[in-house]
Amino acid sequence: MDEIAEIVREIGRQQGENAYYRSCYESLKRLQDLVAEASDDLSQLYQHNTYKPPCDIRAHQVADGLRRAIDALILQERKAQLALSELYTF
């Protein structure tokens, strides 16, 4: 009976690890998309001669949006790490 219980616990841990790595992949993919989008936005500003350094408001908005999105991804990653660490707390 103890063997079965250990197998069930191991399956649960494996499922938790899979969820963690899935979350990491989704975060990485989201970050990749966000960086590409910000890069495109900044390139368009430059190409259309609407970028006027050093205080271009639109460029700051793009950078601020990217920063906020990264902060949200960091929070999501921390939650995933916490959930993973709870799997191994006995």
C-alpha cells in the first residue's frame, strides 16, 4: 500500500513539474512576443519620423508597457516557483 501511495505522490509531483515548465514556456513565449511588438512599435516611430528623442512620449509609453508586462511575467514566474516548491515540502 505504501508503494502505491508513493507512486501517486510521484505522479502528482511530476504533474506539478510539468505545469511549472509549461508556465515557464508560456512566459518565455509571451516575453518574446512582447519584445517583438515593442521593437516593431519603436521601428515604426523611427521610420515615420515621429520619434523625437530624448523625450518622445510614445517611445516612453512603449518602454513602460514592456516594463509593466515584464513585471507581470516575473510575478507569474514567482507564483509558479512557489507552487513547485510546495510540491517538495513534506
